Amino acid sequence: MIQNGYLSRHCPICGSKPPAKPEISSEVPAETKDFESLVPYWNGLFKDKVFFSYYRCETCGLLYTPTFFTGPQLAQLYAQMPPNMDVVPLDSLERTQRGYFDMLKSAAPLQGGFIEVGPDVGLFTRNCVKDGRFDQYWLFEPNRDVESALSSTMGAAKFHIIHDMFGFSQVPDGAASVAVMVHVMDHLLDPVATLRELRGKLAPGGNVMLVTHDESSLLRRAIGWKWPAFCLQHPEIYNLKTMRKLFEIAGYDVVKQAKTVNYFPIAFLLKQLLWALGLKVNSVPSFGQVAVGLKLGNMLTIATPKRAASND
């Protein structure tokens, strides 16, 4: 339903109506502003925070926004979004993605077909090509500007770059043994439908790996509504329990969950802290771009389709 120019929705996991009062809101809630005035707040971490109010579902516990952008509004916003790696240096991103890969390696055989939704330039996929035994890759990446970089990452591997973010029809049923989404699920308006469709593309015993923000994390509890993941790009944010609930409703069994280590330059962390405290500095000492690994606010979940699950 469209109200006041925005989408009005129930809980995207269980369908329950939102409660009466929000749990988390910015000082100026996004739902009180018109669309054009929100466009400048879409890109970048270090800006005044404006986001749609988050409500806690009283049935399943999901933290989500009952009011959010419509599909056409999201298409306009994502079309003018810069590359995903502008804020954190490449070497820190590579170390973080390697950690995700090592967790997948410990839980799933790295062979057969591989799906990744939102690979960007292929930082995660590069590990699969180098240390996995996958025989074919389906890479769903709508940003055509990164196609050259992503293609060069794949080397001699057999791969398909598909610019429709969720054009799963191009993957034969049962063709993939592993599907990966790194910081994609937090952006989806209908996560259950996406996981159900993806389920049909997995071979028996296949695995889905998701990396998402964790709204129960220490950092989120420490800085409250100023936590960076509360932003215009995230219509819902999960914790370990609600992620399990999502997979259960979509027809999966969770086989592994863990808090993840992310690598950040000290200067980046210092700037985030100062902004969270209300000190809006534009630059801080570089500290030689020294990076530290911390379990601050992300989690990883691996799940496999239930044996009795049918495609809904």
C-alpha cells in the first residue's frame, strides 16, 4: 500500500501488523520528509542521520520499517549510488571478505555451481575462484560500471554476470551448491520470497550464506540510534534469532551462525566514534592506515533447505 508517497507494509517475515510505537527513530524521522529532501541523505556514512523509524514486530521480533521507499524510488536512489568501496580501504575489505570465505569453507564443500548476489568487484568471489572447486558461477550484479573489474577477477572460470539483481530464472533448478549474499539481505523488501526462489536453484544439501548487520551487537547497544546500520538503505535489520526465523519461514535449517570479524582502519573507527558522539569532524589522523579486526556489528549465517520443503 502506498501512503504519503511511501510504501506502507507489515512485517516482512511473518506478516504481522506493526505495533503502535517505534523502537528506534532518528531526530527527524524520514517518514516526515518528502522523497526529494531525502535524496541527499542516501549516500555516505558521515552525514546527519535521517532514516525511517524502526518498529519491533510483536510476533517474530524483527526490527523493520513499516514505512519505506517504493520500488521506483529505490531504483532512482540506487542508480546514483557510488561504488561500494569508497569508505574503507581495499586491503581491509579483502581481509574481511577472506574471513567470510574461511567460515564458508569450514561448513560447506566448495564445488558444483556458485551463486553470488551483489558481488560488486568480486572480493568474496576471488577467494572462491582461487581456493574453491566450483565449476560454474552465476553473479547477479546490477552495477554495470564494475563489470570489467568483476570479469577480470574470474580468470579462466566459467561465469555469467547477470545485471538483473534477482534474475534467478537464468540459473537452472538445482544447479548451485552454494549461494552467497554479503550485506544484501538487509536491503530487501521481501526477503522471504527471495530465499524461497533461491531455494529452488540449490542442489540437495546446498547452502546459503548470508552476512548481515546484527542489531543486537555491542556497538549498536553502545551508540543506540546513531549506529551506522540504521540508515535509509535498510528496511529491516536482523539479529541471530530473527535471522533463524527468516530462514525457518523460507524453508531452511540453519547450520551455522557466528559473529564476524571486520577489519577497519583506526582512523575510520575514530571518525565513526566522534560522529556518534556528535563531533562532526571531517578528517582525523591517518595512523598510517593501520587496521584492526573487531567483532563490532555483523553476523554470518549458513543454512540449507529443509528436505521436506517445497517451493512455495
